[in-house]
Amino acid sequence: MDRDRSTGKKWLFRGLKLLVVALLVWAIRHTLYEAWKDLDNYPWRFLPGWLVLSAGLYLVGLSLAGFYWHRVLRTLGQDARLKETMRAYFVGHLGKYVPGKAMVVVIRTAMIRGRRIDTSVAAVSVFLETLTMMAAGSFLAALYLAAAMQERGPAFWGAVGLAVVAGLPTAPPVFKRLVRLAGVGKSDPGIARKIDALGYRTLLLGWVLMTLSWGLLGLSYWAALRGMGIEGLDPIMGLPRYTASVALATVAGFLLLVLPGGLGVREGFLAELMIPYLKGLVSQAEVAAWASAAVLRLVWLLSELVISGILYPLHRRGSEL
């Protein structure tokens, strides 16, 4: 009887895994199709080397965020190995293409949990890493907009609001209270003590790593623009604009949970912020801005697929997904 029940659970879990894979395939197919349609009206030329560089910069930037997640897990007393953490981080990143974004938490938690890592603590750590990244990105965008614009427009106040909304829950006292309200650690005092280990040092490390991460994502966008044949771009002087544009667009897309990967919203924000900058460089600034947003989505998505395809087969003993 117990053997039949165990077999039933095994097949149920396999079925759930197949369902997750099917959802990811469907979401990614739709995202690729929508992004490709935006390229029809742009007379551009591919420069593959720059696009490969864009993909590489993006993956290095994400690696810093993944490393912060690893440090959070270690701070919370979890015996997480760096290799398995990065594997779960990158594969779980594909979950954002499923509407609701909850699949990111589900995939990462399922892949990292085991005898050495508590499931509830793993889920909590995902939220902390994600909110820290969104808060840092919003803050950088607000900082740039405050310096670049004479008047404080909707974009600036929106960035400030996003920074507060995402950043407040990451403050250690607030975060610990939210975790307790969610019931994490109620049945295990040991988990509660591990959560109490989170402090401002961990938060500071997160902000430093996320700032560097957003900077690399900004450089990734610059390389994507170069990959479209747009010249006259300064990677140093223009970095604040690239970083702020990518950060604000990504955070805005993240908050609209019903859209897979922030589809449409991220492109709209990125295009609007870049049109004034591109007007002095190309004749069709509006079309170029929208095309660059579509190219960036394609480059980032394909790089996520490649790194996930490389890392996923590296199963660890006790892997749950």
C-alpha cells in the first residue's frame, strides 16, 4: 500500500514537472513571437559580435544577483552550494515568462530544496533577493532622472515610488516581521533564529551587488544598440542613461504580474526613455528605440535559454526538479 502511494506521488510530481515545462515553452514561444514582430519596420543590420557581447554582459550581471541569493541562503543557515544555487537561479529565471511571476519562486525553491535546505527559507530568500534587485534598480533610475531632468516628472516620481514599495520590505526589521506574519518558522524555532541573522550588512551587500548588476545590464543594452549598427554611443558617459532606462523598464514590467516577462510594458518604458537620446544619432529614433527594446528582449531571452540549457542537466543528488 505504501509502495503504491509512493509510486503515485512520484508520477504526480513528474506530471507537475511536465506541466511547468509546458507552461514555460508556451510562454517563451509567445514572447519570442511578440518581440520579433516589432522588428519589421526597422532597416537595421546585425552585428553578431556585439549581440554576443550583450548576452555575455547580461549573464554576468545576473550572476551577481544569483550570488547575492546564495549569500542570503548561507546567512539564513542553509547549506547551499554555489553551483546548485546558480543552477536554480538561472533556470528559475525563465519562470517570469509565466503570467503571475509565482513560477519563479516555485522553480527556484523546488530546485534548491533538500535535506540541507528548508523549503520555506528558500522561498523567503527568493523574495528578498528579488525585492532588493527591484529596489536598487528603481533607486538608480530615480537618481538618474533627478540629475537629468530639470522638472520632476511622472517618470521620476514613479521611480521613487517603486524604490519605496520594493525597498521597504527588504529593511531587516520589516522583512523579519513580514516573514513572521507569513508563518515561516512557527513550527521550528531554529528557522526563526536563522531569519533573525539577517541584518543591515546583508542588505548593504545586496545593494552593492545589485548596483553592479544593473550597471552590467545597462552595458548589455549599449552592446545591443551597437549590435543594431547604431554608432556614436558612449559606453561610459551614456551608462547612467542605459542603466536607468533598463532598470525602470524592467521594474515596471515586473510589477505588472499578469504579463509574461513584462511583455509590452518593458519595451514601452525603454523606448520612451531612449527616444530623446537616439534622436541625435539615427533618423528614425522612435522606430529604432522600439526595435532596440525588441532586440534586447530577444538577446536576453536567448541567453537565458542557453545558460539554462547548460546548467539544467547538472543534477545534484536530491534534486527535486
